[in-house]
Amino acid sequence: MLFQFGLQSSLLLIFFFHILVYAFLCFKRSFSQDNYADKLLGWFLLIAALLIVPFMVGFAGWYDNQPYRDILFFIPFVHSLFIGPLLYFYTRSIFNYSFRIKGANWLHFLPGFLYLFISVATSLADLIFYKGYHFTNEYEDADFAECYTMLSMVSVLIYLFLAIRYYNQYKRYTAIATSFADQASLKWLRNFLYAFALLSVLPIIRTILSNFEFFERMRYFGPWYYYLGFALVVYYIAINAFHAVHLPLHKLQFYPALLSGFDEPKILSPAETIEENSNSGMPVKSDEKMITLGKELLELMEKEFLFERADLTLSEVAKKLGTNQVLLSRVVNQQFELNFNDYINQYRVNAVINRLAMPAFKNQTLLAIAFDAGFNSKATFNRSFKKFTGKTPKDYLEPAYKA
């Protein structure tokens, strides 16, 4: 098989092979662990790998030699209309492990299936009935037709907008309902979505630059840089998504409607709450109930040390108190002027400070004490410690070292 190895073809070949390997690993894990998110990621990576093929083999000499040129023209490799829906539904499936594509959701893939059907039908008609080019344009690869490229770009940008909005809603929910918001935020996914959005508008920039003579002369190499960037971004999500730890996320089962019960204009202090309720005619009895619930929460935290559980959620605490998570969230907001994530982390910081003075923890490292108190990462511990003490752990311990 013809393959002329050069800088352009070889670099894309490396990424193509690695992305295919990760696609296979995702499919394999999706079946062994019944992980729907891995299945969607596997399809995304497979389609992304196919999208790289024309430029990879193009620089390897396929467009200039037969029968390889015909293979590229008659076989559709670029299925970018599937990219957007897969990214969006992958984002949803990560944050809700019970999510499945069903019913009307399949309509999102209709444009991609239509393009695939039309491409295969025209290619088969040309090969079987006309024995050559008839419906297929022999001078332009249909995968790179301008109308198809623009339609694909618009599709990807729309679904990226939906995915980013969904991610931001989820991130807001994790601060309200979890004690591991930093770990649950999946910053690698946020970085990928924004990088992919930037990558998706590059064809527009390339079109504008093509009006200048220098960039017009570089028109064949310009897209190569785009596909190299595309390969890098896809490889980034392949590595991070496959090796990321999602175990605490099984507890969340997030969907945007969950936020509706938590929507409040601002965090109120107990005095402000009583004043606002009296002005609005609400009975004071409800405030007494919330104050009682706040006292029960304090007693529960100090008695059972729930904050030591790194994967603690608001719903689990609410269940122990015999209430619902919306009411408990309001208690935390109004009586302690914190969201649930910060409320639990404050307990963890105080526990670390107390244990530093205990002989039983004398031989343990600071990070070990922090993990024992419920923190799940050094970064989260440092950030929370600075937030509640005004000092970094190093600055806080400095006087003790000098003594």
C-alpha cells in the first residue's frame, strides 16, 4: 500500500493510530463496565480519527496516485455532522450515569446519517451503474465541499454551546450539592470544550486569510495545521477522559432541572431571613424549623465527622437528617452563609488545624492529615486553607517551625 512518509503524513499517522487505540479501549471498557459515556467517547474518537485520514494519506501521496485517489473520492471519511451531537451527549452522560440516547434524541444524528446515506448511495451508483464518475465530483473531494464544511462547523458550534452551557450548570450544582466540587468539576472537559470551540472557528479565519496572496499560496498546508491542531485536541480528551476517575460522579445523576429548587437570589444571614420573611408575611414557624435543622446539622457533623468522607453529598446528609436537599441547602446558605461545598471544607480545614496540635498526628505529613480530614487533592486543600485562614498552609506552619 502506498504511503509516502514525510513530516506532515507521519505526524498525523501517529495521532491517528493513538486515537484509534483509545477508541478501542473506550469501547472495550464500555462493555466490561457498562459505561455509556465510554461508548459515546469511543464513537467520537473513531469519527475524529476518520476525519484525519484524508489529509494524512493526502500528504502520503494518495491524491496524486490511482487507485488511491478514487478511494478518497468514493468513500466518505469525514462525518463531522456526528461530532457535535456526540460531544453534547457525551457531556450529559458523564454527569448522569443513567443517561441514554433514546427517542427524539436520535433526531440529532439525522443530518449525519443523511450525509452518510447520500454519499454511499451516489458512490455505489457511480461504481455499479456508471463505472466511473457521474454523481461524484472527480475534481473535488465531497468531504471538503464548502457547503458541507460550513454546515459541519455551524453544527459543531451549536452543540458546543449546548455542551458548555450544560457543563456550567453542572459545575454550579456541584458547589451546591457535593463536598468534592473541585474533583467533580472535570476541568479537563471544560478546557477541551473551549479549545474545540476555538478550533471550530479556525475555518472562518482561514477563509478570511485566503483573501491575502501569501495565505492563498499556503492553502494546502493551512488545513494541515488545522487537522494537526484537531488531532492534538482530540488526543487530549482521549487521554484525560480515559484516565479520569469518575467514581464520585455516580452519586450525582445531574440534570438541569435539579437546579430549579436551589435558585435563590442571594445568601441571607439568619437576621436577614427573619426580616425578609416578616416583611413578606411568611410565618416565623418556618424559620424556627430551619434554625432547628441547622442545630441538628451541627450536632450531626460534630458527632459523626461526616466531613471526613471525601465523596460526601448534600443528599446523603439530608437523608440522615430526615429532610430534603433543597431545604438543607437553604439552611446552610442562610445560617452559615456558605454553600455546601465550602461548609464541609471549612470543617475539614478546622479538623486539620486541630489535629496539627495533637500528638497522635505528630508523625504524619500535612497532606496525610488533610486527606484524613476528607480532602481529596492537595490543590483543593491549599485553596480551602487559604480561604478560611487567610494564610497558606506553609505560612500558617512557619511560626511553629521557627519555635
